[in-house]
Amino acid sequence: MGIKTKTGLAAIAVTVTAFIFILLAFVTPYWLVNDGLVPDSNFQKIGLWEVCLNKFEDFRHQYDYKFTGCWWVFEEEYYIINDFLLPGFFIATQFFFTLCMTLVLVAAFLTWLYCFCSRDHDKYLLLLLSNGANLILAGFCGLIGVLIFGFNGDNRDWMPHWQHNDLSWSFGLACVGSLLLFPAGALFLVEARRVKYRRLRGSIPQSHYSIEVQKPTSSHHTDI
């Protein structure tokens, strides 16, 4: 690893922390959970890609099949309740947070390159600017996703027993991870600014000028 400034080390630490939070939120099914106070609740928990139900049946459809267990949200057997299970706000949450996760994976790769890249490399400044902008964009995508889910996830129009459904720790990790992406990106941009000014100072030639004060040598002679 090349020698890094305190700003660079802080940027790496915040990026790694945000990556862990975003990854855990992305793969765990605890965005919305039932508090367990309702006996035999039809809904148990849901994440971006997995939902756990208990003898669930949609009252809007006339069929006898009851859904039980934890399944992938796009499971083929769920097609008859897709309009209920996958409302527009949930699809939007999946889209923005998947985009956030993709950008964070790119940021993880760029951060890994930064760890081993020399400050004298031609693309060093470009690497810092790219990673900083990428992290801030990922933060905006993640923030949009969690705001959409936060406003709609536990309302009365979605899962049954909405009074006993709470936003859980996966959603909390998504919020914290998305917010951490902003300072991570800002730190990389600050480091890029520092590198830019360092290079500008190094490119100015150190010219030494000697100023010689010449005394007047001309003498005035008068002929008498």
C-alpha cells in the first residue's frame, strides 16, 4: 500500500464501513418485520428479495391456496399475488437500492485501486475524482430508496396487521450506509483537491531572478 494521508485513510475506512452496511441491508430480509404481538400473523418479515409469510391469503382474490414460509419475492408461485406483494413503491425501492449496491461495488474496486496506487501515477487524480463522484451518486440512489420505503413500507395499504409492522435493522443499516456514502465521497474529493493543488505548485518553475542595480557611469565633463 502506498503512503496515504489522514484524509485518504479516513476515506478508505468510511467507504469500507458503508460497503458492509449496504451489503448487509441488500441481502437480509429484515426491512419490515411483525412485532409478534398478533397471534398467527399472516406476515412475518420482508426484505428486498425475500418475504416470510404464515398462511397468507389475499382477500382480494378467490382462491384456497395459503402461502407459508420464506420465499424469493419473485417466486413463480407468487405470481397470483404479485400486484399485492410487489407494489410500485417496493419495485422503486428495489431499483434504487440495487443501483446503489452496484455503484458501491464499483466504489469498492476503485478504493482497492486507490490503496495500491502511487500518488505519482498519471491517473491518480482521475481515480480520486471518479471514486468521490461515484460514492456521492450511490448515496443519492440509496437515500431515495430508503426514503421511498420509509414513507410507504409500514402503511395500512400493504402488509396485514400494519399497526404491528415495524421498520427493522436491515432498513436501519440501509439508512446509515447510504448516509455514510456522502462523507466517503466528500473525503475522496477533498483528497483530489489536495493532490491537484500539490501538482500545480510542483509545476510552477522555481526561477531565480537577480536584480542588479546599476549605478550611473556617465560623468558630465565641462570644458572651460
